[in-house]
Amino acid sequence: MSLLITGSIALDSVKTPVEEHRELLGGSASYAAVAASFFTPVNLVGIVGSDFPKPYLDLYRKHGINLDGLQTAAGKTFRWHGEYEWDLNKRRTLSVALNVFETFHPTLPDGYRRTPYVFLANISPQLQMHVLAQMNAPRFIVADTMDLWIETQREPLRELMGKVHCIVLNDSEARELTKETSLVKAGRKILKWGPKYVVVKKGEHGCLLFAENFFFSAPAYPLEDIHDPTGAGDCFAGAFTGYLAREGMIDHDRLRKAVIYGSVLASFNVEAFSLGRLQTLTPQDIDERYQIFKLMSHFEFG
Amino acid sequence: MSLLITGSIALDSVKTPVEEHRELLGGSASYAAVAASFFTPVNLVGIVGSDFPKPYLDLYRKHGINLDGLQTAAGKTFRWHGEYEWDLNKRRTLSVALNVFETFHPTLPDGYRRTPYVFLANISPQLQMHVLAQMNAPRFIVADTMDLWIETQREPLRELMGKVHCIVLNDSEARELTKETSLVKAGRKILKWGPKYVVVKKGEHGCLLFAENFFFSAPAYPLEDIHDPTGAGDCFAGAFTGYLAREGMIDHDRLRKAVIYGSVLASFNVEAFSLGRLQTLTPQDIDERYQIFKLMSHFEFG
């Protein structure tokens, strides 16, 4: 089944202790859409400026991503400039220029409104709800968020959580949102606010999925050398939702596998800057790493 | 097969934000031996003072622990007094009185020297090597350590690592020992120093097992309420080694299960102060929680 993804589309300039690259394709929707495209057809909703490089449009098309909902506005594309510290665990934003993103208030193409699966990648909860309001009875809605919205848009975020089936956020965000140190307590508290499923991403510690009577824990892939952590969480959530859309059904077995496929795509993505690794990725690469996840987390083999 | 365990035996006074208990049975060898006793016969090596409460000797005996190597010296038993902060993640030591432990320099009973499995629970690396030097060709040796020895006894610790098959340490200790932020890099670096297996305990994030061509990751059991974290790592390592001793063989499948049994025993231990929970624990409780670990980490069921 197809999957609608909305979020940011950006030109990223990224500096790590080892490398620096400018104006690469980035943004939460770009990472999520390309990761999801390995599993299911994607309808993208986003905005770019008139300066958006054609090769990046070709990249989306190469992945079969439907661009009917991609608006091109007069002006410049959203830009983000960030730098990672020596161990790649902390990053600081050097500059953000919203540019055309400030005017983003999408009207969905008619052909998008009945898309059965929806991933609201990280943008403001108001924009996420604006897109959701135009959908016709989607079957399964996943939303991501970030510290900025937890700090500045707590009420709209709580409202959003009442409207989605699954929320994805990272460990520090889960703690900040709930004021709980224990991730188990944080996860269970968020469940009470509405979503049926809560996924907490823990970076090098893997991720957790909480539901009322269900808990699943996935490890992170043990990479020694990470080139660029940007977009790992977006790839996780894109592949997680993309796999569920492909299956067309939600149950505990599929949710477990969705978490693993999300972890697989995230682990590939950090091996190169921007979407570099995902552009060369094959279904066989995905299958192989999925099997490695099995070997590193199963302890009984039937 | 039987398992020799040496380490500290203490009377602990522990304060959490909710409760406070005084002079409870504690020490690395106590926790490890009781946890291991659920799997295999244990030969304990340790020292207590003449004030050591008889009920604690009875507790060891109830678990079938061989006390031929338990020395009773004139004087007081080792005492530790610690306090946990509100979230139980940090603890501070309020006082330590080594007492008879200062004179601990054990001579092993003859009947102990051929014990095939050995767990050197947390004591100084010199003492660990002193015990090991009296053993007759043990098949498998596991050692634990702590930040104190990493800071003050780095050379003896490196020497010890050349003599054991497996080292168990927690995440902050692995980072401190190797000066690596990435636990994957830290684990691989320690492997180069001698041990064939390295287990990194990560508290609420579970634990990792590294070998040259093998990696395994186990989640932590998602407990919402922890009563007393003291001894969780010792219980992990005791059960880990105890399970391997019971099996009498080391291979990847058994190492995976050993990590899970270690995690199971550690998760029970934090449910009560001292060894309270392990005293009422049944093999059925262990089996049930083992199955829950399977449900929370397997993603394919054959």
C-alpha cells in the first residue's frame, strides 16, 4: 500500500571532524521518503525553492517517489548548516534559513488524499495536523517530532498525539516531553496520551517499541565508523512505516520487523553523507543486514 | 560443572529515595554466588569477620554454596554504606570499612583447585590473579572489575586481561579503560588485550557481547520500578558464568543464552534490597522471564 510522507526538504551543509560537504540533499522528508521507497510507493508532500538542484529531483524520481505534492516556490530552498563534535554524538546548528519553507501550507493533490499509510516526518505539529486534516480516513499514521516542538509547541504536540497511531521520538526527547528519567516510564506515559505505539530511538543503544501489552527492543548495528549521523532517525521512521505500508497490516510480528528494517536503513544511512549510501543500496544489502540483526539479537534458532 | 567464585563479602547499608536498610548481605561474591547457584554448584572463596550473621551463612547453604573456602577472621566484616540519587542511576559511597578484608589473601582448599569454571568477581586484580594462580588448568575464566581498579591498578588489570577468557565491565568502565567513546570501538580494543570475549553491561540499555567474529546484543528487562540496583552487575556475571558452567561448553549459542540468563537474574535482583528477591526465586520464574526476553528481542518466530 502507498505511503504519504510530509516533512522538510533542505539543502544541508554538514561538517564532521573528518569531512565537510555543502548543499547536500537533506531534510526529514527526503531521508524518510528515500528510505521508505525500498518498501512501498511514496507520495511526497513538501516545498522547495526555484534554486533546488535538478539532480535531487532526479534522485527522488529514481526511487519512484511521486512528486505531485512537491511544490516549487519562488525563492530559495530551506537550508541547514550543522557541525558534529569529535565523537559525532553531539551536533550544533550553525545556521538555519527557512526561506520558502516559511510559506509551506500545503494543499494535498486529490490523488494523495486516500493514501492509506501516513508518515508525518519532523515539522511543526501544526503543519503535521494541517496535512492530516486533508486525508481521507488513513489506516495508520506515524509522526516524528523534535526537541524544538517539545519546548515551544507542547500543546499542539499533545493534540497531535491524540490523532496518530504511533509516535517516534528519540530518548532525550521522550525524557524531556514526559519529565521521566526512566525510558520505560516515559514510554508508558506517552501511551496514555493517545498513540497506540511509541517508538523511542536511542542511537547507539538501538530502540524500543512500547504498546499497552507489548514491548520490543532492537539493538543498533555495531558500526565502528560513522561518517554522518544526519537523517538516521528519519531513515529509521521512513523504513519502519514503509515496511508496514508494504505489509498492509499492523500486528506485533510486523511491528517487530518494521523496527528492524528501520534500524537496518538507519545503519546504512550513517555510512556516508546525505543520501549517498542509500543511492547505491540494493534489496540484497538490506536482506543481508536484516540477517545480521537476527544473529545479533536472537538467542534461540528454530 | 562446578564454578569457583571469589570476590568481596560485605554487610551493606543502602539508602534509596524510598527506603533505607542496614547491614544487609552484600559484596560482589555474595550476589554472584547466589545468582550462579540457580545453574550450577558453587565453590565460594571469601572472608568474613567473627560478627558475620549466621542467617547469612544459612542463606549461602540454602543455595547449596560450598563454604570450604570461606575464611572467618577475628574482627569485623567488610562494610559498605551507599546512597542512590532520586532516579537510582547514580550512587555515592558514604563510607567503606575494609576491616578483615584488608587481610584477605586466600589459600584455596585442595578440593577447589580443579574447579573447571572460574568467576573472579570484583576485587583488586592482584587478588584475582592470586586466586587464579592456585587453580589447576581451569577451562573458562571470567573476570569482572570496577572503575577503582581502572584508575589505580591499570597495569595489573591489563595483566589480568591476558589471563582470562572473558572480561565483564560496565559501559562507563569500558570507555574509561580504552579512552574510546564508542562502545563498539571500546569492546574491540579490549579484545586485542587478550580476552576472547568482552561483555559490556549498559544498565537500562542492556548489554553487549563482543568476540572477534561475533557480536550479540541483549536488551534490559523493562522494569518500571527498581527498588535497589546494588549487585545487579554481579548477579548478571554470576548467572552468565553459572549457565556456561552448567552447560560445560562454550559456543556462540550458549554465550547468547548466558547473556540472557545473566540479564534475567539481574532484572530480578533489582526488585528488592540485598538478595531478597533471589531468595524467593524459582526455576519457573527464571524460565518465564527468559521467555519474555525472547518475545521482546526476537523478531522471527520459527
